[in-house]
Amino acid sequence: MTLDELVAGFRKVATASVADAVDKVAGKSGLLSHEIRPRINENKIVGPAVTVLEGPTDEFVPPQHALDAIDEADAGSVIVISTNGKVDVAIWGGLMAAGAVANKHEAAVLDGGIRDIVEIRRDYDFPIYSRTVCPGTTLGRAKTLASNIEVDMGGVIVHPGDLIVGDIDGVVVVPRQHAEAVLEMAQEIDMREAEQAKLIIESKSLRDGLARYGRI
């Protein structure tokens, strides 16, 4: 299955079903922390991860790896920035959102802070998920260390090319090597839940639905 086919398929399934499918297929959780949540809009996001790692510093340097990723990554990418929990500042702002929109990226997912929310909502409506909101700059506090490497997002490992699926329910990391199997299982979960919900409505019994489908 091509990347475009995978992205189109994941757009049509529930993020909760994707989370359940990752648990079963990959044998581990792909759930990012509930603290990493949408700050700009509630649009569903699906796209391959382009990863950036940041860390603390007292140097006054721009986030070069992140800037390069925004300019150079393929359209449709999700820019994933990790700080390993060590940086409590805004690692994304209005200018980076402008660059991401210009390059037709899908979203940004940040294990750190965002600022310029009013500007981004007003001018770009670009989906951004972040752990915190903070007006403080990275200059003199943090710098980018590397890109296109394995990063830790609060205990969930993200590799370049892993699929990122998210909406108002949260964000799930789908390992690229399992993406097709996860999609197939998520589609099956969606179908069975629709049938179960119909039975519950018709029978007026949640227990009947659980007894037949074994899912809650």
C-alpha cells in the first residue's frame, strides 16, 4: 500500500480505533500523553513524521534543524519535535506556522510549548498539538540538536516516517512497518462498533451489545 493510500485510509477511521489497533498489532502503545493536545483547531491530522530533537542551552541560536525540516520536508509531513521533557518554552510560533503552511505540511506535534496562538488561528488555521502554551522564546534556553532521528515523545518512540494520526481525542503514533496491518484492524474495529451501536439502539441494551461483540 502506498503512503498516499495509507494516509487516505487513516483519515476515514476513528483515532480511538487506530489506538486500539496499534496496541494489538505492534504490541505496545502508540498513545502520546493526553497533555499533547490540539491548540489551534480540531482538524484530523494524518501524515508521516519528520522528527526534530531539542535540548537545553544558554546559546542564542535559532532552531536550525526545525527550520530546515519545515523548508525541506515533503508536503503532507507532520513535524514532530521532542525535547525529552527538558525544555519548558515555546518551540513553535507564528513564523514557523507560516513556513509550514507555505510548504503544505499536515501539522506539528510538539513535546513542548507553543506561542502566537491568536496569530496562528487567525492567519493560518494550521493544526498544532503541544504539551504546553508558553510565550517564552527558545533563544538562550533551547536549541535543536538533530533531525530525522528516533525521538522520545514522553515515552513513545517516534521514527522518521512513522504515521501520526490525531484529532480532538489525542495523537497516536503508528509504526511505519505496521501501518497497513493497523489500518486494516482499525477499519474492522470501526465496522464492528457501528454494528454494535446499531444493536444497542435496537435492543435498548448495552449488555446485549457487549455480549455479542465483546467490545466496550
